[in-house]
Amino acid sequence: MEFLVGSVWAAGFAIGIAAFGCGIGQGLGLNGAMSGISRNPEAAGKIQVNMLIGLALIESLCIYALVVAMILLFVHPAIAPAVAALAGH
């Protein structure tokens, strides 16, 4: 049971770190794009397309962390008895 508790803590910690890092990365990317658009408004279309692609790639890193966290939580062999106990079966 201790391993299950450790897995839950690890999943929460991993998703927290990933969300924090992705938020910082997206904020910096958006800051750079807005600075570029304010300096050169004619290039706004190209900057915006590249910014959206970059933000999507950054967000995919957070989604990968979510997938790993879900694997830690739901593929663990001890989770079935815990879920059955919580469901009342």
C-alpha cells in the first residue's frame, strides 16, 4: 500500500512540475510574440502562426506528463483493490 501512496504523490508532483514549467514556457513564448508584433505589426500573421505552433508543442509536453501520471495511477497492480474498496464492492 505504501507504494501506491508513493505513486499517487509522484503523479501529483510530476503533473505539478510539468504544469508549472509549461506555464512559464508559454508565458515567455507569448511575451516574445507580443513584443515582436508590437515592434513589427506587418509580420503579425507569421509571428502568430509560429507562436501557436510553439504553444501547441509546449502544451504537448504537459500532456505527456499527464499520460505518465495516469499510468502511475491506474496501471499499478494494487489499484484494483483500492478502487473496489472505494466503490463499495
